Amino acid sequence: KMPAKDMMVKALWQINRYKITFDTDGGSEIDPIEQDYDTAITAPDAPTKEGYTFIGWDTTVPKKMPAKDMTVKARWQINRYKITFDTDGG
């Protein structure tokens, strides 16, 4: 029922938490970052993968937590190696 006097109603808010997941495409595992919206993010160290050089993420890791979950994927460049044969005079 409607009260017989004016009332003030105050909204209560709870900040949302979101997650950034790191797909290393076969590289070393990186734990996801899960924290409150609009808080500062510390980007993880670069992953490693045998035979490859990490060249960055397919999407920039934001400086603050966005208002959505997201996944970033590692980009790799294959390494080139040289084999030299020593025939020991032969």
C-alpha cells in the first residue's frame, strides 16, 4: 500500500567483477585476472613456448578492468635455427 507520507528510497549498489582469461596457444599457463570493474590491472609477464618468440597479445590488455569478461590470445613467431656440421676434415 502507498504510505500516507513522502518517503526517500536509496539505491544500494554492488560493484561487478569481471575476468580476463589468457589463451597462450600452447605456451606457459597464465592465471586469469578476476577483479572489480574499473580497478587498475597489472598485465602478466609474457608467456613462453619452446621454439617460438612471443610477439604480443591479439588484443591489448586494458589498464583498467572493463565492464565485461574478455579473453586475449597469445601471438607467436616461430624461431629459426641453424645447424652447422663439422666434418672434421672430411
